[in-house]
Amino acid sequence: MGKRAYNFGAGPCTLPLPVLEEAQREFVDYMNSGMSVIEMSHRGKEYDKTHAEAMALAKEVYGVPEDFEVIFVQGGATLQFAMVPMNLIEPGKKAAYICCGEWSGKAFKEAKIFGEAYPAWDGKSIQYSRMPKNSEIKIQEGTAYLHMTSNETIGGIRNIEWPEVNVPIVADMSSDFMSRPIPWEKFDIVYGGIQKNLGPSGMAMVFVRKSILDKCNKNIATYLRYDIHVNNQSLYNTPPVFSVYMMGKVLKWMKAQGGLKDIEETATRRASLVYGVIDKSSGYYRSHVEKEYRSIMNIVFRLPTEVLEEKFLAEAKKANFVGLKGHKSVGGCRASCYNAVTDEAVYSLRDFMEKFQKENPA
């Protein structure tokens, strides 16, 4: 095998090498079945064990309380933008959304298709440079739930304090899924696409508080009902078997790393290496994000000119770095330091950034 790329892509993203190697060994003959996992029946004993282990590990690693169910469902977080309001907006009720960037804006737009929705806070006037303070979140009477996005992948901001509101909270945690412990007592639904920290693309994982299932709308397409997926253990239809299989292996790897507390400490340390270069560069590298709200998963930055940015990205590619180009909607650069990104990759990026500034003065 050639040298592994330093993959800082925002998703799909890098996965732990031991997990990939284990999957490689098992791929053509899983559990001595004479088949790969993507060929066998999702009702067979081999996959049934794999599925059940992944569900149990998801709850264990994330510290999920007993009063939550876990669901595996296709469509990524984008389908959840629709499933949440379809299930939760009751007649005569409305939904509140914290609009803190591109993805929360997409979720808000989707909610308005299925019911009344309003922004409980909108950071557009400050160029989405931070998350809201609790005192800034305004909940109207008759609100069914508050939707929040804990980490904006494109904007590089994250929540540092969790909302204190008197309505159920729904959280899209796609880009910091299982990167830190969360206060479960505050949430009724936590969801995210798994293609950032947990596995390959093709699936969302949704944690649903049991007490809301009876209240969910039943007059929608069967596949889009949370209770249907819960009652069928996420086997109502053929599940995304490869995504489930790989996620189970990643969860085992995460458990072996020491769990979420150690993972959060590692992520914070790695992010500080990159932010350290930015802060010491005398403005050569700059971030629009207020320091307190900087994401430790998605580090966004600009260079003095677009010409220098293009040169930076071109030279980074030659130096084995992948995925450093910022999202097309905002430009610039972005380093996504998800759980499986190695220390070697982050140290190498730090050194490359310092060297590039020295050799390419503004």
C-alpha cells in the first residue's frame, strides 16, 4: 500500500486504518459465510448479530439513556430535515429553528414546507461568526420544538452552551457526532449523518426519546415515521448494511480509544495545533469565527489573497493533503479534524502552514 493521504475532507472523510484493514480482510468471506456482508440477507443470523451489536454500541459509546431508542435510516441528515417536522409539528403548533449557517438554514427551509416555522435566532447579520447566547434564543408560544445544529460544518462554529428552553430540543449533530459527551436530558431527538466521525456515507443515526413516539404524526408515508423504524429495529426495509457494518467497527475502535472523554481531549488538542498557527501568523491566516465558538471538528481559515489560497491548496495537494478546500459557498480553506484523523496528519498540516507562510509572504 502506498502512503495514506492526509485526509481533512469534510465528509465522506477519513476512517481509522485498523477498521479499514479489518474490513478488507473480511470483505469476501464474512463470518465464514462464503459471502461478503453486502451480499448476504439482512434477515440472516450473521447480519442480525452485526446489526444488533452496532445498535448496542451506539448507545454505549454515546452514553445514551434507557429512555431513548436508536434508529438507522437511509437519506443522511438531509432526510431528517424533513422527517423531523413531518413527525413533530402538530396541528396548531409551530417549530423554532436556530439559524446559524448553511445546514441549519436548509433544515429551516425544509420545515416551512410541512408547517409553520420561525427563526428563534438568526446569525446572518453577524456573518454566522458565532452561535447564539442562551439569552438571545426567543421561543414563541405554541412552539412544538426547537431545532439546533450543534456544529456548522461549512461555517466552522459550534455550540459551547446548550439551549435552556421550555420546549423539546431536536439537534442535528452530524459534524460533531460522538466527538464529545452531551447532556441527554435536554434533548428529545439527536440525529446526524454518520459520514463524518462514524463510517461511510449512506445512513443517518437518530436517537429518539421513547415518550415522543406516540405523539408523532401517523398521517405521513410509512417509511418516514419514527415509530415504524423503532418498532422494526431499523429493519422495516433493507437497511444500508455496509454502513451499519462499518459503523459498528468504528464504534469498537472509539471504545478502545477510551470513549468520548478521551476522544474530546484528543480533538481539542489537535485543533489547538492548527488554531495556534492561525493565531500566531499575524493575520496571514485568519478566521472569521469568534474564538470562543471555534469548531474543533471543522477549522476554517483564509489567506491574504485568493491567489495565495489557490497556491496554498495546490501545494498542499502535492504534499499529500486532501480536502483542504473550503466549501464552494464560502471559499477559503477548511481542515476537518474528525475522530480518525491522525496526529501525524495534524502535525504535518501545522508544519506545512508555517512553512508556506515563511516561503510566501503577503
